[in-house]
Amino acid sequence: MQGYDLNCAGVIIGPDLGYDPDRGTLIVNSDSYFDTKGKENNPRLGKTYADDNLLRFISNIYAVLLTRGIKGTYVYVSDPALRAHLARYIPATV
């Protein structure tokens, strides 16, 4: 879907991304991220990926998807803490 602009888009922010209200930061749940190539270490090339790298990667994916709706984007957030945090910035409509 990346590279395409749509009239309306829908994005589900799954359990791979959450929010820690005590620290006020996004958190990654790597056990819920299933793209093995996205978090695969490559010792031959000297590449190792920590949760900070995965968080940056996942955040970028969602940022791209959230900007694809020209007339609007519907968002569902599975993590309750992240849903409450984003509700301050994304207006809810019924």
C-alpha cells in the first residue's frame, strides 16, 4: 500500500506498538511483530537490531500508512494506553 494515496484509508495499529504512560514513550512488543526480516540480525553483515531499532522501523511504517488517506483515515488502536494517548490528537467520530 505504500506509495498509493487513497480517498479514505483504514489503519489498524496492532499490539506490536504500545505506549508507556509512566515514561510517556512509545514501546515496541517484538513478540507481536511477525515480519522476521524486519527484526532479523545479520551477523555476516555486522548488523544487529535492538528494540530501539525496531521501534523506529515500526513507527515509520505506521507514519507512512497514516498519511495515505486524502479525505480521511480511520484508525483503530489495539493497545488501550496508546489509544488513550492518541485520542488527544486524533478526533473521534461516530
